[in-house]
Amino acid sequence: VQLQASGGGLVQAGGSLRLSCSASERTFSMYAMGWFRQAPGKEREFIAAIKWRLGVKYYADSVKGRFTISRDGVLNTEYLQMNSLKYEDTAVYYCAARTQFYGDYVASREEFYDYWGQGTLVTVSS
């Protein structure tokens, strides 16, 4: 499975961006997809995830109420709508996918994802 993230860019604080992550395979084979980000000098952190078939969503506390994750099964794409962006949201955003339907799954943990996209840079100016 190949993941292609896009939609990053430069935006002023308070603005919005929508990130997309397209999967090379049909997403009926996906168990979950997620978004992580890595700011300069920091470790990569969990942002949001969605269980593909059930639509169950998970969010980090830092983005609840501002970011919304969604998916489109026809386009094999997940989205991250980011509103009310803050300077501290500046980071490279990565999408990830889990194809395994068995075993434990913790949305916020990187080791539970099988595939990763290349990252897209989001820069928020203050």
C-alpha cells in the first residue's frame, strides 16, 4: 500500500487547511487510517485516526474541536480538516494506515500502523 499525503502549505494563524491522503489500494482492506505530525526538534505525535468501516474517530486533546478527520471510500482517501490553526500546529504531517484486522489496535501508537505516507509540511505564521 502506498500513501500520498498532500494539502500542506503556509497559512496564517486562525486559518484553515485540508490535508488529503490517498491510498493506492482500495480502502475496504483498511482497518484504520491516521494522522501524525512532527514539529522541528520534537518527536512525532498522534493527531487523529479513524476506523475505516465503522467510522469511529479518535483525536489528540490538542486538536479536539479544531481538526476533523474523515474518509471517502470511493476515492480511497482520508482527510484532515484543520481549522483555527495555531503557530504550534506547524509540523510535517504524516498519514498512516493499518491493514490488519486482528490483534490489538491503539490509535495513538505508531507501532499499530503498517504503512506511512511521505509527509506534507504545514507552516502556520503567527
